[in-house]
Amino acid sequence: MVKVNENYLKFPGSYLFSTIAKKVNAYMIENPDKKVIRLGIGDVTMPLSSAIVEALHGAVDEMGAAETFHGYAPDLGYGFLRETIAREDYSSRGCQIEADEIFVSDGAKSDCGNIQEIFDESSIIAVCDPVYPVYVDSNVMAGRTGTYDEVTGKWSKVVYMPCTAENGFVPELPTEAADLIYLCVPNNPTGTTLTRDQLKVWVDYANETGAVILYDAAYEAYIAEDNIPHSIYEIEGAKTCAIEFRSFSKNAGFTGVRLGFTVVPKELVRGGVALHALWARRHGTKFNGAPYIIQKAGEAVYSEAGKAQLKEQVAYYMRNAKVIYDGLKEIGCEVYGGVNAPYIWLKVPKGMTSWEFFDLLLEEASVVGTPGSGFGPSGEGYFRLTAFGTYENTKEAMERLKKMPSLRK
Amino acid sequence: MVKVNENYLKFPGSYLFSTIAKKVNAYMIENPDKKVIRLGIGDVTMPLSSAIVEALHGAVDEMGAAETFHGYAPDLGYGFLRETIAREDYSSRGCQIEADEIFVSDGAKSDCGNIQEIFDESSIIAVCDPVYPVYVDSNVMAGRTGTYDEVTGKWSKVVYMPCTAENGFVPELPTEAADLIYLCVPNNPTGTTLTRDQLKVWVDYANETGAVILYDAAYEAYIAEDNIPHSIYEIEGAKTCAIEFRSFSKNAGFTGVRLGFTVVPKELVRGGVALHALWARRHGTKFNGAPYIIQKAGEAVYSEAGKAQLKEQVAYYMRNAKVIYDGLKEIGCEVYGGVNAPYIWLKVPKGMTSWEFFDLLLEEASVVGTPGSGFGPSGEGYFRLTAFGTYENTKEAMERLKKMPSLRK
């Protein structure tokens, strides 16, 4: 009799986004006349820009003709895309990342979830708290996290690094041993960032202890301030301690197109083994390359037209972020994020839990957000709103919030 | 100091297809005037059919307009595709598979590689020998295979089921305990199949012992004979013991488009746990859905126009298979496969190894094939040719083989 992977059975019963979906559906059935505005999930709403649509059509035509048809893609990505990324995302910022250190994939979620496979089962992971759930969940499945405590909301073998208003959302170096350190900057869900100096502390720590930083930079396109690095490789020493994940989902609206990449520098070696070779082997064995037409769309993201159009898209969403940020301030909320990230993180009114605030917002304003506690125990008392709605809906949502009896000053 | 996953270090140094590439490159440099014909790798050469090109263009246009834009896809696949698959691939053959038992993915390679994650680390795997390398390699990475013996070419903890001319390429039930049984039918690389009665033996065995059959049916579109099942669910009892993998790569030319699906019946339970729930959790955590435009292309595979065009594509490749099969017979080779599969499996001349035959074919005919020993120890003495080239090249390759001094009768 085959045995199942019992680590899967350790997950608590309810998932954040399915609980939200159930509550929203119940509300809509009870209130069929109300227009619900969703500022909960981080999915984009603007259509693909014309430069990308054009590239897709062109690549589809190539696939329809024998002379230009493309079969299996190179496992690690087409040279045309890897070289473009190396030049546009790295050389241009003074980072020396070679094209063959870049692994093209179907998205940062897959890579963030899969990367743990190349490390030993005994590795101790450290995560910011609150955080994007995939980092912990993928390690739960691999058996690295111990047991779950329903009361504290913590796994016994995970090092949690609280990021709250009290420490300015800057995680402190772990006092316990940590082998794999997940950092998401700009952060999902808090929308906060680390400066070059703050990030340097982590790079030095990892190089000293032999830990590896798993750096999720999926939101780097939203960085507006000068002292915030777009890549961890802007920090001296990062090439010997960090793997970086990037996504086309949020800078180019590719949530439904699926493209991302991961950088594993060749200098990153642990126990005498180059992690580059392990990830290449993993990628080559369990993945078959991103579709040709999608990689061509990725290339168009860096064309002159593409860059101009996507700058406008990011600006559109960041105008929403400002509407939300300013609106919440006006009501008198404590607000964070929203300046270098499409996420706005607010403190819920005193005496309420994140879920109670969720219910209140839905009841009184028909607005959907995400309870902070869903991202980790230190998210309790916070709430996430996203800037990815339409401008009109975002404005209307804020008007509704301002009129909520329970939020009136 | 983080430790790497040391299972990766157990792999033998050279990979089959990279060794082939090196040899072919060296030959081409030495013989710049010779036209090399590649019948080695299983990649298609015909362009996408017009029904699929049309569907792709239509979906790209949808993605370019706000009203029809699609963001994140449902993790497990769009309903329109899952329902089409359930109807066209299963109901139509009398198999009761529901749409929500079908998980859409970026290809059968990923799913075949990832499926082992939902099973316990102690599981013993059984594979046909020779076989598609991903089954074993993904289990090597997960630490299930013991150590590799360079002399026998075997992993110490893997159950090998020889499939050779001696047993008609029908694997025998394992005498040792086996928890996860990989079956690829029609088989890659041998091109041979199992009849309904032969497959029933395996379904009964798995149900009796509690093993799970991982059934790779990537080549089902090439089945021509009536007594060969297209799906394992045509066999009574399969829903309580089998997971089936399907691909659009070979029936629709999607090697560079990337789409596949996996069926996990809800009745498939081990140790009181429904495997459907585990795979859903794995899929939802480590994958973010196949691109919308690619899923629309998948739907077009089942349209009336799509079906007619793809029937022609399969017929084109199967004409190649016949050219190869008949040509080899004419030379006096022992030949297998090629009737219900795009792969032709031949016995190399007495006294030669698979690699020696590879070198001979390249030297004397500038034709590239794949040495059988690359697929497992029982592949030694055999050789694989594929039907995925152009008709002209395939015909020319066979003319060259017929003129080879060493093969002349």
C-alpha cells in the first residue's frame, strides 16, 4: 500500500482566499442590489498593452508556418529573452548578471515554490511575518516546518521575523539559526521596502553564516524612491548569497500570461556545490520551458514602445494606490505601503481583529479587502488593500469608506 | 550553513541528449558538406494547424481589451477546457471522468515529474525498462532511488521491469513490493502498447496491493488498433488505482506551446486520503494556471476543424513511421513499434552496442537517432528513431540507411 505525503495533512483546514470567496458570495446572495468592489486579490485589471499584443500576434503567426515554427523551447529559456533581461534589468543598474544565470519560467510563484527542492530537508527557513503564503506552504509540503499551532498560527520549526509598525516593517536578523531566508521586497502584503543599507545587513549576515537569501522582487517595477534597490545584486556581496525571483505579472499585466524568471549567480556555492547547476538540473527535469509566444511577449516588455506603455500602466495603478493611501489618511487610519508598492497596509480600528474589519467593510461599504492575519500571526490587526482595481472603482470604494459610520472620526 | 539536496549529486555525469548533441556537433564541424537528418528527439516539425492559430489570435485580442481581459486563471484550469476534455476524451469513450477530476497544466513532463511529491518519501517506484527518464530522475531528486551503479546502470531502490523482444515488450508484474508503478502506453521509447486485457492485469494488481499506477498516455492519439485502450479508465477498476497524464504536445504539435492535463479520480484514496485533494493543494500552491490564450488553443484542438486538421497531422507523422518501419524491415532489421506510436524501436546489428550503432549511423548516413541504452539498461542493443521529421527527410534518411555498407544484407 502506497503511503501519501503526510506533510500535506498538517495544513489547517481553511485557506485565506477561499474563506474570503465564500463570505463574499454569501453577501452577494443576501444583497443582490449592492455593487461589490474587490480590492482584495493582487490581480491586475488593465488589458495587455499594444506592444505586447502585437508581439503575441507575430509569434502566433510564426508558429503557424513551417519555416518559423518553434518546437521545444530551451529548458532554461530562449537566448533572446535571457540576453534582454541581463541587459535591461541588470547591466543597466550596474549588476553583472550573465544571460546564462537567468532561468526563464512560467512565473515567480512556481519558482518561489520550487526553489526549496534543491536544499536539504533539514534546512531551517526564516520568513518575514506577515508574508506571501507560498514560501511557508511549499516548505510544509516538503516536511521542513514541524507542526502547526492553531493558537499562535505558527509552525514549530519556522523562524518568524515580525514586520510591524513597531519596527518600521524592517525585519531583525534572526537570533536562531536560519538556512533559507525569504525576503519579499517591496513586500507583499505590507507594501513596505528595505533601503540599500538595510538590505546590506542581510547580505552580510548570509555571507557570514552561509545562509541563502531567497529574494522575491516581483514588485520592483513599483519602486519610486531612489534609495530602494530594484535588485538584490545592487548590494555588494549578493552574488555569493542570494537567488532573485522576478515576475512579469505586475509590471506588464501578465497574471494570465504567465512568465517569470529566477537568477542564480554562478558564484553562489554551498558545501562546494554550485546552486546554479542544481537549479538547472531541476528546471531541466521537471519543467519544459515557457511557451515561445509568451517569451516573445516578454521580449516586447523591454522594447521602447513596451517600456513606455508599461510605465503608464504602473502609473495608473500607483494613482490608485495614492487614492487609497490619501483616502485612508483622511479618515484617520494608520497607513503603510502604497509608495513603492501596489499594496496598502492599514491598521484596523482599535479593538477589532482583521477578520472583524473584513466583515465590517463588506457589510457597510460592499468593499472586499484581505485580512492581515491571513498572511501570518503578526498580520493580525492589519488589513491589505490593493491598487490593481480600476481608477473609478478605487475612487468609489474610498468614497464609501469615508461614509462608513464606524470609521467616521 | 545551508546544505544542498545531496540527492542531486547522485546523478551520473553525462546526460543522454547532451552527449548526443556534442557528438553531432563534432561530426558537423568535421563534415561541413554533409546534411545531417535528425530522427532522434521527439520534437514535432509541422506548424500549428489553422484552427489553433485562429484560436490563439482570438484569445490574444481578448487579452488586449479591458472587457475581455483575463488575469489569473483558475489554478486547476478553465471550466471551458476541463469540460471539453471530459466530454471529448472520456465520455466519448465510455469513461466517467468529471471535469473537476481534470487538472490542466503546462505539460505532461511537469506533471509526471511533480506527481511523486504527493507520496511518501519511502515509496518504492517501479518503472518499465527502457523508459522516459523523467520518472526515475524526479524520484532521484526526491531521494527515493538509493544509489546508482555505473556498471548495471541501475538505481538500488528502483524496481525495473524489463520490456524487450523476449517478453513482447509486456512488463511482468513485479515480484518485489512496488508502491508507484509508472506505465507509459504507447511506450516511449519502444513504441509498443498494451491491450485491454494486458492492462487489466495491472489495474487488478494495483487494486489488490494498494499501489498506484501513474499512467502516461501522452501518445494516445497515435493508437490505430482497436484493442488498444486510449485511456486507462477504459479498464474496469482503474478509477480506484490510477492517475493519467495527457499531453497536447504530440497530438496537436504543442511542444513549444505547452499544455497538458492530469486526471486524478476522486475515488482514488490511499490511507483514507483522497489523492485528488493532495494534487489540488500541490497544484494550487506551486503552480499558477496555464495561460488563458494557451487554454483557448487547447479548446480549439477539439473543435470540428481542429479535429480534422490534427487527424491529418497525426496521419502525416504515421506515414513517416511506416516509411521507417518498412525501410528497416527491407534492410532486414528486427523492428518494433511504429504502428500505434510515433516511435520505431529496432534491434541494432549483432555484436554492436546502442552507442556503436549511433556512431555508425552518424558516420555512414549522417542520420541521428537515439541509443536505446540511454533509456535504461534493457534498452542496450536497441535504437530509437522518431516519426516527427518531415516526410522528405524521413524518406531520404531511409534511402541512406539502405545504402549503408555495414547494413547491407
